[in-house]
Amino acid sequence: MKEHIVDVIHQIEIDHDVKVLFACESGSREWGFPSKDSDYDVRFIYIHKPDWYLSIDQKRDVIEVPARDSVSIPIEPLLDMSGWELTKALRLFRKSNPPLLEWLQSTIVYYQSYSTINQMRELEQKIFSPVSCMHHYVSMAKGNFRDVVKGEEVGVKKYLNVLRPLLAAKWIEKCDSVPPIDFQELVEELVPGGEWKASIEDLLKQKRAGEEIYLEPRLDTIYEHLQKEIEHVEAYAKSIKKDSPDPTAELDMLFRGALREVWDEEWMELGQRGW
């Protein structure tokens, strides 16, 4: 599949006249609990030619293949690709956007070119805001927990969809850093041995076996533990206040450097035209 993903990336570059800087896995495969029929959720960052940015009109800044955008080669049915244009990505990076921070940490990287992504990684801890990231993960855990509350029968995937952001929030509370994307690492660091950890390991075993559609009676022990932990991280999220320095000037320089590095000839032509 990796070879196919790289082929699609190159076709995106041709069909949409862009350069892809980075592409990684972002779904359950990256989190460490894919099932047999899990999609490949590929997320990428791309940059347009310099002329694209010299406009008074705001343009579409995402590419979604095959959901909204096409490429001129066949796409495997399990492949879902979504990309952000670089300035959009950098604006979200400035806000310490958790999904983007997770992309930068991904251990399943399908493609990377030029130096932009490594420069972003070097700024990651400086950009990191525990306030915005905590609120993101707490909100996600609460929203997913509502799906668990709704019925007496709950699919395995729904429990894990609560556990992952919950443990990410607890990581921030404990370590004051970007949480690792690997779910097992979160469990090993944050969940002590005993019945609670055994319950999580059992959920993982079921999910990896492909039983994500299977419904079973709600597991009251897990339910009560989730409810208690969500209340805890929500209270902690409300208590923290930590301002981060404004990185806009550095990110502006990073963007201009990317334009020069990726589109050297086009950048030189703009200079000759007096821009």
C-alpha cells in the first residue's frame, strides 16, 4: 500500500500543480489498534507555487482524495487522503492544533521532502500549548463518551475512542508535552497494572481481531472509570493557564524559506519581476 500511496502523492502533485512536503498515517493504524478492514487515513501537507499566494482572493486550502478531489489514476478503496496547504497548516500549528502535532510525531511516514517539516518539528515544543491541547482532548473524550452513554450495548471501538483522548489529556497533565500518538505507549505510561489495565488490553485485543462492529452489554467497570477520569481531566483543564510566545514571525520566515527551497526557479522569477 505504501507504494500506491506514494504514486497517488506524485499524481496529486501533477494534477493539482503542487508539491507535497509530508504524508503520514493518522488513523487507527498509527494509534496501534487497526482492525482487519481499517482504512488507510493518510494526511499530508503541500505547497503551491509562489504565484498562487499573490492574490486578493482566498482560495481553497485543502485537497481531499477521493472524497472531493480526483486524480488521474485509480485509488484503492481503503485509501482516504486529506491534505492541508502549508499556510493553513502553519496557522493551525501556531494554535497548537493537536491533530497537526500528532501528524508531526507519526511513526508511519509515507513521504517527506525538503526541510520544512523538520523545521516545524524543531519548533514543536515551543509552539505546544497545554491549554488548547487539553481542551481539545477533553472535548473529544466527552463527546465520544456521550456515544457510550446512549445505549446499554456499546461497540469496542467506542470505548477506545474515549480512552485515547482521555489518556492524551492525562499525558499532558503529567508530562506537560505533546502526547505520543501510539496508544500502547500512553497505556504503559499512565495506566497502572490491575483490573483497569487488563480491561483496556482486552478491548485492544478485540479491536485488533476485527471485532469493532461487535456490540456487547455496556461494561459498567470501564464506564464508571471513564466517567471519573473525564471529570478529573476536565477540572484540570479549567485550572491551567499558560501563555505561549507568539511564533508568527518565525512561521512567516519558515513559509518564505519553504517557497524559496521548493520553487527556486519560480521564486527567482518573482524577484526579477520586482515582487
